[in-house]
Amino acid sequence: MASLVQQPLVMTCTEWDSYRLLDSGAGRKWESFGPHTFIRPEPQAMWQPRFDQWSAAGEFIPGSDEDGGGRWQFSGQFAQEGLPDEGWALAWDDVRFTAKPTPFRHLQFFPDMAPVWEWMRAQLGEMTEAETLNLFGYTGLGSLALSRHGKVTHVDASKKSVAQARENAALSGMAERPIRWLVDDAAKFTAREVRRERRYDGIILDPPKFGRGPDGEVWRLEEHLPGLISDCAKLLDKDSRFLFLTVYAVRMSSLAIAGLLQEALRGLPGQIEHGDLAVREEGEGGRLLPTAVFARWSNPV
């Protein structure tokens, strides 16, 4: 039976070539995405910024609705010329991708996931014929990180996101790797995989608080996550290596989602850990800015 480690962990994203957290505070964060800096809302930055002034190519101004909404306000080159249609190229390890401000306040990727990509690769070790599943895969950075270990099935309900993931694969020189790019509802796809009696060596899922599938299927995290995790557990066995679950923008404890994994994976060996994803500000004594909660199952074979 998978054992639960009750003490929470922090998986910390430190600065890397294409990303830095420059400062945070007063409900905002100041970040560098390659050659451009941006300011975005961050409710968990309740302290005061270290620097008096921030200069940025753009700032996301949130709407009055706490569940989202808002607009970008650009300055300098972007204000004069507009955003480049193709965005600009960034890299993490051997993965290449494009960044560009979106209406949803992020820039087509989540930099705090970098330690998760490293952790998944470590779980697979020297495997080159693994089969992994990326649910709610977005623009594909996690899928590309996993592709060095074998076959990957990438599932997202957004045609635009999957198209961007394919472009990122081409940019990375990974277009020919064995990745299935699927526009599908994650929960329905997973249920079909259970009926097909499929198995995977690893699963990563990053479900939204609320979303819709390609045919209008409604996803509500608190309502539908338990069933999805139950189905994911049926796609794993004693030889599988990991399951990684992240939850953003929800008032939920990591211990709660760890308990959900413990229930679903009770028939498997290994251990379950939980905690926070966080980004460290650059510079000596940089503060940790929490971004999400996670729960993960690992099974050294």
C-alpha cells in the first residue's frame, strides 16, 4: 500500500536561462521572460516589494471578478508595434518553446513547473521505452520533457493549445518523437483508456478549476477530480513510476489532494508526498513565492 508522507515539501523553481522572478509584493510579481519583463497579479505576494520601481514591457491589470478577467497594458516597443505574432523563443534544457502574453495572464507556459519536469525525468531514470500520459497538457512542455524516455500521450481540450504544443515540438527538434497529440476531454479520454485496459509508466495532470471540453463538456475541479484520479489509478500498476497532480487557483490543501491519491492508489506500492510549488526570487536571500499545491506518487522499481 502506498504510504503517505505527512510532512509537506516545497518544490522550488530557481532562476533558469529563460526565466527569473525579479521581485514580488503588494499582490504582484515582476518577472523576466527572456529579453522582456512583465508584471502580473499574485495574491499570495502579501509582503512588500524589495525594489521601489518596476519597469516592464507589459502589466496584466486584473478585472473586478476574482475568478479571472482583466487585460494587458503594454509599454515601449509592444505599445508602439504590438505583440509579435509568433512570440519569442525561450528554452528549458533541451525543450524549446515560444512565449507570448495571453488573455489568461500567463505567457503560454508555467515556469514554476521546471522542478516537476526534472522530478519526472528522475523517476523514469534510464528508461527509453516508457509510456507516459500528460492530461491537460497545454502547450506541451511537460510532454516534450518526457519524450526522451519513450512514448507520450498529450491530451488537451484546446485545439489552439495542442497546435502550439506541436509548434514547440518542431522548435525543439522533437517533431518526430512518438508523441500523440490529442484534442479531447481529459476525463472522457481517461475513462476510455481504462476500458481499453491500457497502462502507463507515469501520469502528470494539471487540471483547471473550471473548464470545458471540445464538445462543451463541463469540468469543475472539486466535483470531477476524485473520479478522474480514480481512473488514473487504474492505468497504473506495481511497475509504474509516478503520478504528479498540481492544483492552481483553488483554496485547497495539499494534504487534501494527497489523501485523494492515497485512497485511489491504496493497492499500489510506493509513497505519496505533497506540498507547495514555489518560485524563488533571484538574489541572495530571495523569498519563496508559492504558486500551487501538488501531490505526487512515486514508485522506485
